[in-house]
Amino acid sequence: MPRFEPLRLGVNIDHVATIRNARGGAHPDPLRAAELAVAAGADGITAHLREDRRHIRDADIDRLKAELTVPLNFEMAATREMVAIALRHRPHAACIVPERREERTTEGGLDAAGQIANLRPIVDELGAAGIRVSLFIAPDPRQIEAATELGAPVVELHTGTYCEAHESGADAFAAETHRLVEAARHGAAAGLEIHAGHGLSYDTVGPVAAIAAVRELNIGHFLIGEAVFVGLEASIRRMRVAMDEARGFGQNRIDPIHQTVR
Ligand code: PXP
């Protein structure tokens, strides 16, 4: 029987900045959203400073780092510019993500296995500065092995394909859930801390939250979208309940292997 450690929720506030930037000005303020998220049960705040600054800007990172009372997870591309910014701010964690200018969102995981030589100095430099490095990878054994080889302490498993499979029927969803379960076990057995995220919603969070090896989920777009209807605190509180219930701290517990409620 796997042991269930508490599951942390990192709330990604990028899309508060997307809305702000649609009109210029300062409203809605991502820092205010971050503070509300913490009040609603977020254990950490995640923000992605993209090369094109399409949502989060440098000044947002300055303010988040100065004001937040919870860990900041700084999402960044593997570039010298972003390494310099991370070293200046020393966030609790840095999650290295693939980034292409033309993409709408982070499509797919980092090819850690194909970029060992490029990633090694970055992982080493951030780690030496006391920043907890995470690699955002597909739930793929090759990528887990590359993360281990690089000495990254954490991997975040990309749940985008898993969430898309939810729309494609039960068999596809079961297959993608199985991939995540296997990758989480494999990574944890190799000594990695396992996080997961991308595209998660109330409908898809349960089976991922029920994987004992998963220690943190990072969720953004759905929560900010849902906040339009119910408010940010309510949208996050409901996610927290869904996570805790799946984890076995609520009424139901989802079987982490067979993904059934028992
Ligand atoms: N984790 C990582 C590494 C991401 O890049 C993103 C999206 O920026 C998320 C989690 C959150 O994804 P979503 O906004 O779809 O919940």
C-alpha cells in the first residue's frame, strides 16, 4: 500500500497577467491573485517569465519575490537570460520548460535526453545557488533517466496529453493515466521528487492526485478561467478539495493503480 504524503498545490498566475496585458495598465494584478490563491489554500505560486513577456513581466517577478510568503516556482526556458534572472532572484524553485515563440502554451515536455550537454551547466548553476531545479518532461522513461543523469532533484510530468485523452474516451484516458503512474513510480524509485501539471481541471485532477509518488501539482489556466464564474478563492478551494479527496484525506479515495474510487 503506497504511503500518501500531503500533495502541494502550486497555482500558476500567468493568465491573470494575460488579462491585465490585454488592456495595458495594472488590473488585474498578479500579486493580488497570488495572495488570494495562498488564502484559498495554494502552497506555492508558479509564474512563467517567457522570452516574449506575453504575460508575466520582469516587474511581476520582482514583486512576487519581494512579497510572497510561500515558495515561488519560477518557470523558465533554458537560456542564459533566464538563468541570470533566476540567479538574481533566487526563487525557491526553477522549473525548466521548453519554449517556442510561436506556441500558444508549453506544448510537450523538455527533451532533456536530447539536450544533456546544454542543460547540465544550467542545472548545476541553479542548484549551486540553492534553487530547487525541476525539469518539465513527458512521462517517458528516457526523459526520467536523463533527469537522473543531470542530477535534477525534481521532475514535473507534463499532463497535457493525459488531459487531452480525457476527451478521447475511456481507453485512451486509462492508457495515459497508466503512463503517468509508471513514470511517477520510475522517477520516485530513481530518487526524484515528482510533480505534475498542465491542462488539469476538476475532471482530470483526481487520478493524478491519487498517484502516491506525486508531491505537487501546478495548475493555472483552468483555475483562472473558472474564477470568472465563481471567483478565484472558490475555484482554488474546490480544486484543493478535489485533490485532497483523491489523495484519501476526504470522503473518497481513488485507487492509485486501478484509478477506481473505493
Ligand atoms: N506546469 C508547467 C511547467 C507549465 O508550463 C504550465 C503552463 O504554463 C503549468 C504547469 C500549468 O498549466 P495550466 O495553465 O494548463 O494549468
